[in-house]
Amino acid sequence: MDFQEAEEHALLRQSVAKLAAEYGHQAFTAAARQGTKLDELWRALGEAGLLGVAVPEEFGGGGGGIFELAIVCEELAAAGCPLLLLIVSPAICASIIARCGTPEQRERWLPRFATGELTMAFAITEPDAGSNSHRIAVQARRDGDVYRLSGTKYFISGCDQAEAVLVVARTGTDPATGRARLSLFVVDLAAPGVSLAPIPVEICSPEKQFTVYLDGVAVPADHLVGTEHEGLRQVFVGLNPERITAAALSVGIGRYALEKAAAYARERRVWDVPIGSHQGLAHPLAEAKVHLELARLMMQRAAWCYDHGVEAGEWANMAKLAAADASLECLDRAIQTHGGLGLTRDVGLADLWGLARLLKTAPVSREMVLNFVAQHSLGLPRSY
């Protein structure tokens, strides 16, 4: 094992950090509060090839993997710009299309993923399905050359910034189990019958959450991704990248918080000494750093496994849980280090709490992660 970071990865980090520094956390929060978007940053990332690092070279991408995409996610978050759409569009949607799409679909969509011209949302969550994908109710019915999609998706990120959405829909029911047979469809968000309703949430981010209503939406048959009825298996191609990049985003938030806290603790003086010289402040920050680095190692292991064809589910789930907990610990201790200033807008810490807390619940709840680890890592009986 070689834990020394490869030169190309170090250069990738430098490129992302340099670009992100031109915007920074102030631009991120300003866009969130003004109701605008960081479209300029997204375009810059695309033009620099950073959105397409995991897209195969034959489709104009960087030819890397989720490890490289995780670096992009982490460094943006470490600069104070944690973008959820990086998890959704390049990690989930592009991964699924690259591995499960037809040659024509890969030619149609992957080059535009690589440049950032195409942003795609992902819709699996429903009001009554929750974590149980077998209860998905959105129906896709074949009607000649199209499928007709009807139903409601809930808590779908970034629909106002996306051109299309990858929808998980029910195309049948297994007569033996009563469970849904699922399929994946690329749906144009401008298509007749698609409507959006924003969901107000207490999260300071330019990327918003939506309810998506599908009312008999006609989707061309060639927008079915992969094999009909095999959607759940195909979804998991994107869910491990989702968990890994979510972990990377959490790690980046934790780094951002600790860097601010450490800088303040070195400079702020009380009774003629820096406050960082007091163990009451130094030890909590040091402990948070330990936990963050442990989570980072697990995230990197999960990314390596996924890219090398090794089963990554166990590590991806562990990384997601550990990183979410570590980022919240880092934020909490950074805020405490600043005292009352930690809650001010100027410091730029407390406004990340909602997003960091979201990553503890989504894209998979910590309870479902623990169910997975109990069953698959420890061999305990299935609990649900």
C-alpha cells in the first residue's frame, strides 16, 4: 500500500482549490440568500474539465474514476463551496449512464456531462416510499414509442438547474414477492406534464429541493436506461458513488471548519497568549481532526474499491456515516472556538450547519447504514 498521494491527484487538488478560491464561501452564501445560482462556478469547473474527471476519455472526459471526482467534491467544500449537484449529476447519473446506458445513450449524454453542459437531477425518493425502494409508486407505462410516467417524487435536488432528471419508476410488480419492478428513465424537465414545487428548508445553499410532479409525461422509449425491470440493480451502480462523494463533501466541510478554527485559535489572544495554547480548546479541535482523517481514509478506500471493481458497498456506507459525523463535530468545535462570533454571518461557519446535518440523513440515513453494516459486515440477522 502506498499512502503518498500521487502527483496527478495533488495537481488536481491544486487546480480545484485555485478555481474555488475565486468564488469562496462568501459567494456561496450570497447566492443562497439572494436566490441566485453559482452557474459561473459550474461553467468554470466544466471548462476546466473538472466535472468530467470520471467520464471515460472516449467521451471527452478525464478518464479517471470516483476517486478523482471525490477530490473535486472535497476541495470545493474545503473552499466553502459544497455543491450537492456534484453528487447528483456527475457521480450518480453519469456513472449509471456510463455503465448501464446503450452506446447511443453514452454518445448522446456523456460528452455533455464531461463539459458540464448537461446537468441531470436524480429522482428516487417519494413521499410514501422513504428508504423502501420496493414501495416506489411512480408508474411508467409503455404506450407505443413512449413510456407514460405519472406520480410524485420528493426532495429532488437542483431541478431548477438541471436540464433532465433520471427517474426511478415502477414498470411492473414481481408476482412472487409483490415488490416493484423498477426501471430508469431520463426525463426532460421541460417536457409537458412535468411540474416543480420548491420545498422550503432551513439550509443555506444555492441548490434547492423540489417536489416533482409527473402527469402522464411522455418519455421516448430510447430514454429507458439499461434493462427494463432491472432498475434497482442499476441504481446501485450510482448509489456507491453517491455515498462516496457525499462523504467527500462532508470531509471538505470539516476541513473548512477546522482551518478556520485553527487560524482563529492561533491569532486570538486572551490574557496575553493565543487561545489555542489552552488544552480546553486545542484538544477538542485535535480530536475532531483525528476523526476527520479517519473518515477521509475510509472515503478514499471506498473510492479506490469502486474504481477497481472491488465490492465497495461496505466501505462506501461506512465512509458516508463517519464523514457526516466528523464534519458536524468539526463545525461544532470550530463554532465553539470562536465563541459568540462563531454564530455570526461574517465568520461563515454556522450557515453550513444545515447542509452538514442534511448529509447525516441523506443520501442514506445513518440508521440504514447501520442496518447494512450490522447485516453485511457483522453477519447479524436482517432487521427490516
